[in-house]
Amino acid sequence: MTTTIDCDTCLVRGLACHDCVVTVLLGPPPELTIDDEELRALDVLADEGLVPRLRLVQPVDGPEIESA
């Protein structure tokens, strides 16, 4: 499984970029794909305080509400 990071769709872009591992390490990319192993490695680095956490926030679909 992979995680696709598209900063253009991040809901906290601009608010959390300064404290996101992507922008700290690479600058704001248009899109980045990180596999599970790389994501675990970033988590280990963040747990040890060496890099900030990934701050990607993606939108989710809300519940479908049908009117009567």
C-alpha cells in the first residue's frame, strides 16, 4: 500500500506546512508517493524528534443524507 501526498488537496495547507515533514525535507511538492515502509521510517524519525510529523489532512466524504 502507498500513501499519495498531494499538497494541493491537503486541508491544512498553509496552516501546517511549516511543521510538516514533507516541506521540511523536500519543500512543498505538487505530489509525492510514499510506501508503507517509508511511512514507517518517517514515523520512527518523528518519534525520536528528528523530523516533524506528516501533517497531511485529506477530505473525507460525509454521510449521504436523503431528504424525505
